[in-house]
Amino acid sequence: MPTYTITTHALLSKKAKALFASSPDVFDAVTIASERALGLRGLTFAGDAAEDAKLAIVYQVNYEMEITPESQMLDSYRRGDRAFGYKKDMSATESRAQSIAQRLIDSLKPAKPARQSGSLSVEVDHVW
């Protein structure tokens, strides 16, 4: 089961909703893969942070639903009668989803203590 339920989210794409309607198990697998790709798998948040996590996962699921061989072709060229298409610098995660997920993950890290100023004296003996 996915960490978050996103099946009724307002921004879930038509393709994602259609996948859920036709195959809930596959939809759950895509959702879990999206949670893993974003680093949110198993992390639970409350309130607005939980809504942000759902939004990030929705963005990523929608992104996954749009990836096709044609959509991944970022550049192409022709040589005589032949045309070549190729991928270049494809991202595994949707940028908005990754940004939200990273902010949530960073919020779980303990705050760094304030740096204190002062001096420290150390005696060093050199032996040659």
C-alpha cells in the first residue's frame, strides 16, 4: 500500500485516474515507485506537510503517466534518409515534486546548533 492515498486528489491527471479505475494494483505500484523516487516512502507528515507530500506524489505520478518513448526524445537529427532521436539529460523526477519532497525531507533533519565563538588553547610538544 502507498504511504499516502492520492486517488481523489484534485490535480491527479485523467491518465492516472483511468489507470486507477482499470487497475488499482498497478496504480498503487506507480504511486509507491513515485514515493520511492522522491524519498517520501514511509515518511508520514501531518497537516499542511501531509498535503504537500500528497501534492509532490501527485506531480510525480502524473509525470510517470506522461513518459513515453516519444516524450523522452529530447533531440533529433537527420542524416540522409534516416532520422535519429535520442534522450538527453532526462530527469527521473518531476522538478516541482522533487523540490517539495526535498523541503519536506529537510524539515525532518535536526536544526544545526548555533555556532559559538570562543578560543581554544592547545599545547603541542614536538619531538624530532
